[in-house]
Amino acid sequence: MDPYLELVKDAIKNWVKFGKMIPIPQNLPKSMLEERAGVFVSLHQKGDDSLRGLPRRLALAMRGRKPREQVRVLRGCIGTYFPTQKNIGLEIIHNAIEAATSDPRFPPVTQDELPQLIFSVDILSQPELVGKVVNPADLMTISTKLDPKKYGIIISAVSGRRALLLPDIPGVETIDEQVQICRQKAWISKDEPITISRFTVERHAHP
């Protein structure tokens, strides 16, 4: 298994079963022990399209699927915009545990769920400021620098509220959708001026 995913699996399993944080393995790739970055850890369960309460963007992505086709249902996602730990490995361990236990949208992961979980890890690049949006024309002006499949975005309001959306999210096809979702996440009104930064990710995920 990919060492990034293996680390998430081990961190969550040890915490859920024993309530203890694993020490960082020393046989990890050099980059995980020496580099620092923001990291998002996502947990999914395999299910079928008869499941209720799916996020709208996932439901949209499922259009055209055959009945009962397997889909991945979000079970938790927590991340850091900027590095908070000594290295990427520790960032992954901390965020994996948070995703399994502290995502306010879901109850904590139980032992029974562990065999059904699959994971993804996104290592964030340094965010790059793209521009300020005061009206729709501003978004059109900077849209050439954005791409929902390639870039994630961070939006920030003068009030300090901000939100992040990872790139290449199922059902999110346009820049307008990216910005709308971020505004909703941060409770920023559609007319409130924002600044937008972009970033790329190094994604590790189950096929």
C-alpha cells in the first residue's frame, strides 16, 4: 500500500482501538520525514447509490450510474491549510485522527467501520494569491488562472472568514461552483468581497 495511505490507516486504527497516537515510523519516504506542508485527510466508505443523505455534489456526480453501483460516501475530512507539525508524516497522523473523530458532520469512526474505510491524502502546495473578487466581472477576469480540476481554492473575506475546497472534486465542474461551495462553507454571502488563492495537491488515494 502507498505509505501515505498506510500511515493514515495505522493512525486511525490505533486511535480507535486503543486511544493512542502512533509514533511516526522512521522507514517513511524521506519527504515525509523532512518536508512540511498543509495536509488534508479524507475518509470514505464504500456504499451504493441507494444511500440517503449524500452531498449534492456527489449526487450530481452519480447521474447516469447504474442502479446499486458502488460509490464512495464521505465519512470524514479534516485538514490544515498550512503546516502545523514538524513534518508531513506527523501532519498526516494528526489530521487522520481528527478526520476519524472530530469532523462535526459525522459521529466518530467505530471499530466495526474500520474494514470498510478507504482513504485519500492531499499534500498541499504553498497557496498563491490569484486576485480579489468584488463583483462577477472580477471572477471572470481571474478565471483564466483557475481550473477546478487542477487547482483547489482558498477564499477569504475581510472579516477573517475563509474556506478551502480541494481540486478535482466529483460534481464540481466550474469555478463558479468552487466559489459558491466555499462561500457556503465559510458563511460568506454571495455579494461579500473575497480574495482567492489557488493551490495544487499531490494526491494519494485508493484506485
